[in-house]
Amino acid sequence: MSNLAQRLITGSIFVVVLVGCIWFSPWTLMLLCLTVTILGLHEFYKLSRKANADPMHAYGLFLGGITIIGSFLAQSSGASQYFLLLIPLLFLVFFIELFRKKNNPLANIAWTIAGVIYVAGPMVLLLVAFTPKYFIERLAGYDYMESYDFKKPLMFFMLIWISDSMAYVCGRIFGKHKLWERISPKKTWEGFIGGLLFCGATGYLLGWLWLSDHNSGSAITWMVIAVVVSVTGMLGDMVESLFKRSIDVKDSGTILPGHGGILDRFDALFLSVPFAITTYWILGTILH
């Protein structure tokens, strides 16, 4: 099978599964975030060993997973104070390192925590932003889905896809000036600007037509979010490229044939979500 065929088949299945998980219910959104977190952390810790670190692989996976599940249950049950119970688990990393008898303890602790922040943190923000509060208590009445709007979390992924795809297309057609040759030789300013313009326009149109009934506040909010997603997503892609170049690897993994690993597919999302969700909260308060 050719590489192009592999990419098309894998990409199609990837999109169908991702959209289906977001659309179906808050539970499947949580399972999507949990899966991305576990697989992403697994890749992150494997790559970190190439940088001469020895992170707490198993505990890091546990910490990332329990953070996703705990934040989801705390948000959806309205008992957000119980999320505080996760804080001691994070600081437990320092005590665990005492008993591991490994070299470079400071680096091991730093890589373990960095993985949780980099991979699990954005997934937690997505869940907290878009999981309806108190829906667990309303399960018996079967009305909890009324408060779950799958369009908004899906919108974040769509904006990433539009920005990446149009940056590639515009770069191929118009690209002449290198954007950041030291880190990513193929990226150009023309591609970046094209992706930014298309992403901003998509955010405005979908905010106007799909996410609201011709509400100008929603359109402006999502246009600004789209610009933030495009800029920080590009930088997130650069960060992962920088990391991979520093340890001389091409892909973060092989779980997605023709596409690489989870970190390769979600690199733009990981570092755009913290900025985009913050923008969403701020502008949603101001303009609505």
C-alpha cells in the first residue's frame, strides 16, 4: 500500500472517530481526551529518554489519566472542590523520585510533570470548558444532553484543520519566504498568512451561521478565537518540531500509519487550547 493511500485511510478513520466522540456525548468526549492523554504521554516519555531523561513513565500515565477523569467528574457533578484532591498526586512525584535511585533526579521530575502539563493540561481545559455542569445528577431524567453543545469543542478541531490545511495549500502555491527555516524548513510566511486568513474567515462565518442565529457577538468571538488558534497552533507545531530535531527523530510514534504519532497529530492543539480557551472565556463574557 502506498504512503498516500495509508495517509488517506488513516486520516479518514481518524476524523470519523474524533468527530463521533465529540458529537455523541460528554462521556465519549471524555474518553477521547483520556485516550489522547494516555497515548500522548506514552510517546512523550519514550521520546524524553532519547534526551537522557528517565521520567516516571507509569506514574505519569496514571497522573494524566486520573487528572482527566477527575476533572470530568468534578465538572459534571458540580463538585469542583474535589479537583483539589489531584494536587497532592502531582507533588507526590517529588517523593517517588527519592526511591527510584536514578540519575538526574531533577530532570526526571521535570520531564514527568512537563508531560502532564503539555498533554493532559489542554485536554482538561477542553473538558472543563465544554462539559455541562450537574449533568450526572440529571441522568435519570434523560435530559442532560440538552445542555451539551458538541459544536463548540468540534469547532476547535475544525479551526486547527482549516489553519493547517490552508497553510499547506497556500505555502505550496505562493510560498517563497521561509517562516522559520532553522526549525521547520518547509513552512513559509505566505502559507502562515493564508492559513491565518482562511481560519479567521471560517471562525467568523461559522460563529455567525452555525454556532448562533446570526449573532454578531458570536461571530466576532469565534473570529478572534480562530486567529488565536492559527497563531498558537503554528507555534505549537514549531515547538514539537524543535523537540524532535533536538533528539533526531522524524515522528513521535507510529500509531497512525502515514501520519506518525499522537503528538504529531495533536501538537498544534496542545499549545493552542490554553490560549484559545482563555480567549473563549473572556470574550464570551464580554460579548454575550
